[in-house]
Amino acid sequence: MITNNYYSQEVHGPYESHDIGNFELEEGGTIRPCKLAYASFGKLNAAKDNAILIPTWYSGTNKLLEQVYIGPGRALDPEKYFIIIINQIGNGLSSSPHNTPAPGGMANFPKVRIGDDVRAQNKLLTEKFGLHSLALVVGGSMGAQQTYEWAVRYPDMVKRAAPIAGTAKNTVHDFLFTETLVDAITSDPGFKGGWYASCDEVREGLLRHAKMWAVMGWSTEFFQQNRYKLLGFSSLDDFIVNFMNGYFSVMDPNDLLCMAWKWQRGDVSRNTGGDLRAALGRIKAKTFVMPMSSDMFFPPADCKAEWLLIPDAEFRPIETIDGHLALFGADPNALAQLDKNLKDLLAAKV
């Protein structure tokens, strides 16, 4: 267990923590105890039918999602809905390798799957808030993986689903992409098999990891059109050092590896003996599948192939040159498309 001030109320708050007790995982490990960090906005109505769940993506926390997606007049309007963002296990705020006491923390932290996150979130929502219906589950990237898992695992609870820039079953190609991110971190001698004393000891690995994200997270058009200059960076070096590395260099390497492992293995067909068609056929939610048009992690074609297997679903790709990281909200046009789609989805009768 190590201290990292990046994962603090000052940086990511306000958020609360809920202890769901000892939590047994699909891979056989146990988190003792498992704590989920969450932030909520708006009020739950008397009928408890205005709740919206937002799971987090790789490296993301409730604060970024709040800043980019929630606000009065937006689709995710806290004046109309009770919106709860739950930080996934391993993201640094919920139970994670770096904040779990010995002997279960750091490199000993157990393997976690997307299904574990969703079961844990269900436990929080039912125990803490008495929720048995969700008007919408919406998430991007790993949040989309969790959105699909929610819709497949709890089809009667999820009324609407909006997976953005993510797939229900990770592809072999994306698995290999993500492996390069893992290798970038673990190949740093300062990683010490996961037993470093500070993320500063793994700075070279985290820099390589940030560069890989720059290559894959944005698109070729993003760099061809010098989009990084429009975002306020004077050069490519300035962008890599002060944005990409600045973003990732303060994060805990083991936490990133925990999330990467489950990202690579996201697969809703685990619920149906490996039959993806059967798994997606379970979905009762009105579903909008929304890939980013220039995404190299989760290309539209991969998302479209799954959309065809989902009952009562619409395919609504988001046009942007910002690639996967359009999720960060730097493209106002992409945000406007997402808002319109989410408003349409929330207006749909279910």
C-alpha cells in the first residue's frame, strides 16, 4: 500500500465510498473489504425510476465524467435525473492495488473482470439506494464494456443502454494493442515486479505508455490537421510531455495494469457459455450503439457487428477526427452528437 495524492478528494472529489464487504471475484480471488467510490448528482424520485448509472473508463474517474457529460440542459441533466458515477475497481479511488493494505495490495491484488465490477455496482445500487431499475446505463470505452455487461447480466433492470466507443467482446486486435500498454509499464526496471515505492520510479514506463496512447488514442487525421495546436499545445513534443505524459505520469502503474487486464478480457459471452449471439440476445434495454468514427481501439465495424445481434438497437456512430479520445470532450461537435443521441434515447418509451 502506497500513498498517491493524485487519488484524492482535492483532485477527484467530492466522492463518497461504500463498503460492500469481502467480495469474491470470478477468477477466485477476494478483495477484503471491497470499497466502491462514487459520486451522485440530482435527486432520486419517489418512484426510483429516474436513475442513470455511468461506469468509468480506463484511467478515468467520476470527476472527468462529471465535467464532460453532466449539466443542466444536457442530456444527463441532474435537474431531471439521479445520476450516479461509480468508479471501477482498480481505478485508484475504489479498491485498487495501490490503496489496498498488505498482503493483498500492490502486485498481490487479485485479477478482476468486468463482470466483477458490474456485480459490485449492483450490490451498491441495491443496498445503498434500493434501486431495482435504471433508466439508463451509459459509459465510454471500459464504461461501454460495463454497460454491455449490465444489459446482459441484468436485462430486467436496465431500461436503456448506451455503450460509447466500446465493444461487448474485446477483439484479438485490441487485446494486442492493450498488451503494448502493459509491456510499456512492466518493462521499466523501476517497476520491480509491481513492488515500486512510488509511481515516480516507473516514470520511463509511464512515458512509453503515454506515447502509445498518443499513437492509438487519437487518429491519424488528428495529427495531420494539427488538432493538438487547436487544443493549446505549441508542438507535438509539448503535447506529448504536457498533456499525454502529464495525464498518465501521476497514476499508479499497478492500478493501470489491473484495469488493462480486465479491459483485454471483456466478454459478455462469458454469461452464455461463449455464445455472443445468445448473450446480446438477452438484452431487453433500448440500446444505442455509438462508436467513434475514427477510433482505432474499437473501430465502428467491430461495434456494428455486435449491434446487429442486439434486439431493438440503433447504430449511431459519432463523427469525429479525435479518435477514441473524443471521449475526453475536446471536440464540441462530437459532444453535441452524443448529447442529441442520449436525449433521443432517454425520450424513447421502454
